[in-house]
Amino acid sequence: MNQKNITWHEGKVQKANRQHLNGHKSALLWFTGLSGSGKSTISVEVEKKLHELGLHTFRLDGDNIRRGLNRDLAFSEEDRTENIRRIGEVSKLFVDAGILTLAAFISPFKEDREFVRSLLSNEEFIEIYVQASIETCAGRDPKGLYEKVRKGELKNFSGIDSPYEIPESPEIVIDTENQSIDESVLRIVNHLKNKRLI
Amino acid sequence: MNQKNITWHEGKVQKANRQHLNGHKSALLWFTGLSGSGKSTISVEVEKKLHELGLHTFRLDGDNIRRGLNRDLAFSEEDRTENIRRIGEVSKLFVDAGILTLAAFISPFKEDREFVRSLLSNEEFIEIYVQASIETCAGRDPKGLYEKVRKGELKNFSGIDSPYEIPESPEIVIDTENQSIDESVLRIVNHLKNKRLI
């Protein structure tokens, strides 16, 4: 990218200026899948790999969103849609900031994910479906949530008593039942390279 | 900063890792003041200067917040508080991302500004009171808002029929009636240098 070709709109620093400074493009890697599918694990490892490559990253997940920005939201269908809407808008800001942004959320509703996609350009939105059967996810149960569902302590759980709408044409599918973490990370990093984002 | 001293908490990339990659600390520069005080102008110029210095920046303002994340909010006192709460939480994420973050919002209520301050460490929150008399601001009227107030088309306007609570101990005061833009920018950049943030 040639800095000379980057216009200064109203004298403001633009996305292209920030990408130039960083030395790479920015995009949103959206990890969707059931609880226990491995979204969080994979996204943590992808971020670590990208950081080791000297790239500028940030990761949004339940830990930093539900305790902060979205602490006023519960788990009704309406609140879950608002949860994803806000995360989408914040992700767009991070992409504008020139950051390779990773977001790991169940995001069970196709319409909500398509809204996030609509905020960005084609090459900036990368939907990554992290796939594992509900049986496998319930067996892993990293947060003990499936156990709570079994005990009747938790309702509206995606894949159990609330739908998880499988992505129809995600940019990447990761099968965590048959692919190792390292293989999964490599596939995602290679995708970014192939798309000339990094 | 020595990368060796930076711990990898749960294998995740941390704020310190991102700051190390960027080569500078991160902080939130919070510009508060009446409409027309010069917040937006000064913050645009500060960001431009920081970017020219090779630093990693992002700017939050009405343009990218009110049209996106906070498009569901109006201008009631409750909604204005929620507006600032969300901006504060997003700013915290940007500071976690290692970015020198600039936020330019009237933010008339002390309690709201103190909430944002509470989200960050002492050295990370820099309140910049951009000062000009209401007469000067109304005379500049860059967005034609004071004219609308005069015509009775706009209500709850800070400094007119809604309070603007002057910051009691801001880190920096910029007097745009007596300081040039260049002088103002220099003062803010020097503050960051003196605090060893950049």
C-alpha cells in the first residue's frame, strides 16, 4: 500500500492509514458454534499465532463483553439479538481501527450473523463455523452448562431447547472432532494469507 | 518493556503483549466540553499528530457511535448516561487492545465521566476539558444546533436548558478561546510524553 494514495478525508486518520501503519489489512474473524464446540479455544490460539507473526489483533468474547458493554443484557431472544448487534458494531470499529478482530460467540441465529456481515465489506467478514456434534459438546461441557441444562437450572440453551441455526455458507468450517487445534489454526491463518489480508 | 517479563495468562494475548508490539502504552484521552467548544477539532488533530508519530490510535465520536452502536439511544438523561456508559466500555476494550484511544463527547454529567474513569487505571484515563464560554460556542455553532435551540426545535441542550457539569480536576484544560489548535495539540502530546505513555 502506498501512503501517497491514501487520502486524508477531512484531515482525519482513516482505516487505510491505520492498516498502512500496521502493515496488514484488518478483518473480522467471526467464530460461531455450539457451547463446547471449541470456538473460544481455537480463537485464542489463532490470536496467539497472529500476534507471534507481529500482527495487530484483538479478541472479543463473553468474558470481556458480558461483564462490560453488555452487562445490561440477559438471555432472552431479544437480548441475544441485541448482544450480537452491539458486538457487531464494536467489531466494525475495531476493523476500522486496522485490527484483525476475533469474535467468539455462539451467535445461534442466522439473521444476527448476517447483520454483522452486512456491517463490513465482503473480504472483511470471515465466518468460521466451529463444528462439533451436540453430544460431543455436551461431553466436553467446559463450563458445566450442559449439566445445568440437564438439572433444569438453565433454559433457552442453544442446541437443546433453543435453536442453533447452522451457517449455510461460512468462509471456513472447522471440525473440532476430527481436526487438531494446530491444524485448525493453520487453516485459518492460511485463509488470511490466501486472501492477502496478512 | 521486556517481552520476557510479560506473562501469558491462560495462553491468551494480553494488553501488555499488544503494547509491546505497538511500542507504546495505551490510554483513553477523554475530551469533554460544550457543543462548539472545539473537542472534535482538537481530537482530530491530536490523532493525526499521534498517527504521524507512528503511534496506534483510534477515535470515537458521535459520527461512528451514534450511527452504529448507540443508534437505539435518544437524548433523554437516561439515554445519555447509557450512551456514555457504552462508550466507556468500548474505550476500555480499545485500551486493552493497546490503542491510544480518543473519545470526544459533550459528556455533561460528572457521574458519567467518573464511571468511565473508574473502568481504567489512573494513568490510563486522561480527562481533557475543552473550554470555551457558552457565548463563544453559540457563536461558532458548527452544527447549527444553537440556532435550533433558539428556534425551540431542540431541547435538553447541554449548557442551555440541560446542565453541563464542569470537570473539577481534569488532567488537562484546553482553552480554545485563547490557545491555537497547534498549541493545544502540542500540550496534549507533551502530556503523553511526560507521563511516558508514548
